[in-house]
Amino acid sequence: MNMDGEMSESMAELIGARVKPEDVAELRQNVTGPVLEPGAEGYAAECATYNLNCVLKPAVVVGAANAEDVVAAVRFARRFELPVAVKSSAHQMVSSAEGWLLITTQRMKGISVNSEERTVRAEAGVRWSEVLPRAGEHGLAPVSGSAPEVGVIGYTLGGGQSPLLGRTYGYAADHVRGLEVVTADGELRRITPEGDPDLYWALLGGKGNFGVVTAIEFEVFPVTRFYGGGIYFRGNDLDRVLTAWRMWLPTVGDDMTSSIAVQRLPDLPALPEPLRGEFVVHLRIGYLGTATAGEQLLAPLRQAAPALLDLVGEKPVTSIGDIHLDPVDPMPYFDRCVCLTDFSEETAQALVELTGAKSNCTLTTVEIRALGGAFDREPPFPNSVPSKGLPYVVFAFAVGTLDRAEELETDLGRVVDGLAPWVAERNMVNFLSPNEATDTDGVRAVYGKERYDRLAAVKRHHDPNNVFRHNHNITPA
């Protein structure tokens, strides 16, 4: 397709041979939500993504309003042998889906809270920013991520690593009671660990490879507040802050989750004056203990260097987004992720050399998160999340348009390659870049051979034609 959203002649011929206008008209009559083709009003908005460098170009878009719409869309795709892509909040798209059928789920907004069972049921279009206040009304909190505008289901299918509840409760995937899924045969199923343990295991960690999840039921926890937020230091103090943090980590319990980001911030009015256009170190803290205990625990870190801005304090759990202060608006970017087996003095020094004041690093953010605690524990009902047992994850992020792709991907590669002595083969699924997600050998390595082979076997059973491959694709064995 060209920049105006018009389909290329070759693609039009391919799709035209399979799908006639009357076929799309029939689909339109069978669903509640909109059915859009390239050039139609609303098509571009329906296909919009969080990463502006990833432009979706499907042949048909179905704006699902309910599970029945998803069933109709998948059956249509199966009839005409179209691959299926799925989009909710669009924080992680990995290909253009050109010529495919795209299902968007942002209209599916049902949320229900069972305070006695301490569970939430959320439909496919729900974001954490919508769950947090609803659960909070009952004194409960979900294992949500650093960015509240991320979709609940996509986050959970990739594991779901929380900057507040993670080290205490583990991954979000560890607490799923059941999933409602439209599989590649066009059937809507409820999947539970007792009823279908293999598909349950594969869905939670396998990202979107096994069907369209239309709703999910998960546990929530009696948490109403936390002590946390961020402390910003000057970038020139990176060495001192990293050293203090590395020595401090073994002294804290599982109720403390933390990370450090090296940031080169833009000069934007939305940022506080001390941070605009500055090179900074951002310490992120999420602590479930009391504010008094938190003050004592943070003392060694606050003493590491003078703070530019200290935003740590007592907060309601609905303010979990204050820990990372992730950007909300869509932007063009590139990213890379690796997990580390160790964060030694040598590792910290390498990170300083790669991202510090003398590094010539241009990346907007390079963050290292400490995992451990409940992230390493197997849940009562196993899942396929591959990052269990890995103590650290590094996420690197570069803001820029496609014309800067070579430059920014080179900079990302330099940081990732510079950490190679400590890089684990397995990785965190939700942080994989499009390049990493579409590399078959790379995806196999992310999961490890035994886990990947089991996933491939489940894929062969439930999606032998690889209908759902707009993701971190696991090919049918």
C-alpha cells in the first residue's frame, strides 16, 4: 500500500482473487462493529498504533464490539485464507499486516469486579487505567504494569511485569483464572487450567499465537497504597547511583521493586523545569511497606548523589503510573531488550561506558529492572512465561522516525552488544522489538528449546495453518 492507504496493484489482485466486495458486505451484515477497507473513512484511525513507525495496512478491519464479532471475523478469515492480526491499545505491533484481516478490540470495554472472590473479568479492549479505579473501589489492585494505558490482555499474555506488585506476587500471567478465546477454527472457548491445561499454559506467555482472547479473569490483591515514585539525579552521577543501587538490592525484601533508567529527555513543556532537555538518571521505586520504613530503606540511595527532583512519597495504588512516568501519547520509536544473568561491578561499569556522559549515546532511555522475588516462583498453575529465573532485564528505547532507522538501530545494537558477556539467551516477551519478534530463531531462543517445542506442539494442534502470526510467532511443529 502507498502512504495514502491505497492497496498496491499486486496486493489488490491477491486479495481480490479471494475476497469480493459482496463478501465484505456479507461480513459487514454479520457483525455489530464497523468493517472497513483501505480508503474508507475511519480506516486510518482504526489502524492507528502507539509506535508511529509501525503502520498497519490490513485488507479488512473489523472493529469488534463483542465476542460474536470476533467469531465472525475469524471465520471470515478462515474462509478466505487470510492471516489474522489483533489490536487493542496497539503498544506492541510487529508487522504491517498488509493484506491481512485486522481485528480491533477497543470497543470491548466490559469490566466486572467480584470483591468476595477477589477477581476481575476484563474484556479485550480494557486498559489498566480502567481496571485500577474499579478494583480500587473494593480495596483491591491488579498486577498491572508501568504504563496504565497498556491493554490488560496483551500485557498479560506476554507475562506482565509490574513495577509495584511484581516481586511480591509474580507475573500477571501467574494469577489468571480463565480466558475466553476464539481459536483458529472460529470457536469461542473458555480456557481454564483445570479444563485445558496445555492451551492455558501456552496462552499465558505465548503472546497472541493461539487465538483472540476476548476476555480474561484474574486475581486482584488487597493493596490500596504504596510508597514510591521516582528520584532524578544528574546524568554525570550515573556511576555513583548505579553502584549504590547494586549494593542496595540484596538488602531489600520482595515488597520492594525498583529500576534505574538512563535518560536523555526532550525539551518539552510537559516535563518539569529541572528535567527539560537534560541527561538524567531516573531511579524508580515501588514499595508496599510503610512510608516510614520506605524512608529508611531509601536513605542509602538518596545519599548516593544530590537529587534534581525527588517525587517519591505515599501514593494511592491507582497512581502506579507515577513510578515510571511513561509517555502516554503515540510516538515513533525503535527498541531492544535483553535479560541479564548478573549485574556485577563489571556490568555496571560497562553500562556507564555505554550510556554515560562520555559515551555519545543518543538513546532516549536505557533502563535496567531488578526482577527476582516472586518473579522466579512457579505459580500453582504453570504457564509458558520464559523470563522466570532471570534476575535483570534491560530495555533500550530510541525516539525517531523511519528515516533515522539505521542510525538508531545501530545505537541500540551498540548498547545491547556491549552487554553481551552478561546477556541471557531467554528474554522477556513483552519487550521484544519487531525485529526480534519476527526472527524465528530468535523467538526460539527467547523461550528456550524445551518450552518452544511444547508451544509449537500446542500451536500445531490449535492453529496448524498459523493464522495467528502477527506476533512473536511460534510456528506449528
